[in-house]
Amino acid sequence: MGKRIYDGNISDRYGGVSYKFLEVESCGVHVDSNYITKRSEGRRDYHLLYVKSGEMICLFDGKYEKIQAGGYVLYPPKVPQEYEQNGGVCYWVHFSGTAAAEVIADAGLRSSPISSGNMENDAIISAFDRMIYRYATAESNGGIALSAELLLLLAEIKRCAVDKSGVSFDDRLCSVISYMHKHYSEDVELDF
């Protein structure tokens, strides 16, 4: 039996545009989804998908791309979407706001469906989990708290962006600072 089609242009209940600074419209997690999602007209908000495990097949500009674990896809508003999850777990969030484009740029994300592996990180998963919890429990300060969780998520994605050596700048800096704290009373020689 083939996968079912989820037609987002018919089925989506959300997809508004917020005039707040930053607002989470909806978020969640797909586990072993049995759908192919299609939105021929895209959405009115941003749509970020993060592949925790398995893979995702994403159609963009007439080409299919595989998004592996640790990769993400960012769809800007009004860009057609088609993707399917092949096993595993995929986190997602829809968001908008007057500062959404600026926040995305500051986080180093490109406003196009792209994949960027090597970002398998418990902190990204924890940020998604906290955001989903706040969304699901509809806490009284949900709007502000959800926006804060989204900012933390995007900051974590930025932190996990790796340089050519495969080690993030923040990880190297944290290692140096940790060493200095543990060995502050010792003489340290530097090799140049």
C-alpha cells in the first residue's frame, strides 16, 4: 500500500501571518509518518522541519533531495512544499512575525528548502521538546514562552553549525575555557 497524500492547501487549519515580533503558529513531531505532504501554494508562514532520525525526501525546484538525520528543511512563506518522511522522527514548527526573516538570517539559516547534516544534537531535540510541551499545554504565557523557545531553538541550530573541521567554534571555545578552569593554577605552554 502506498503512502497517503496530505493536501495542506485543503487540510491546514493554521498558516496565518502574525504581526507580533515572533509567534509559533503550531509545532509537533512526526514518528514514522505514512504521508506525502503537498502544499502547491506553500504556507503563509515559515515552516522548519528537523530530521532527528530516518530521512526525508524533499522536492524543491523540480529536484528531490534527501535530508538525513541531523539535517533540516526551511520553507519560507508561499513556496510550494512537497516532502515525505522515510522512517524515523521529524520535528516541525510553523512560525511568523515581523522579525521572523531577521531572526532566521541571524541564526544563519537560508530561506529556502535546504539540508545541512552534522547537526545531530540533544540540545536541538530538547529545544523542540520544550516548545512542543508549551504549545500542547497552552500555558497562560504561551505566546511569549513559545517565542522564547523558538529563539532558543534557532540559537542552538546556529551554535551547531560546523566549520570545515567538523567542530563548531563554540565547542572548541568551551573546551579551552573548561581546561583553563580545571588547570588555572598550572603553568601552561602553548605550541605555535
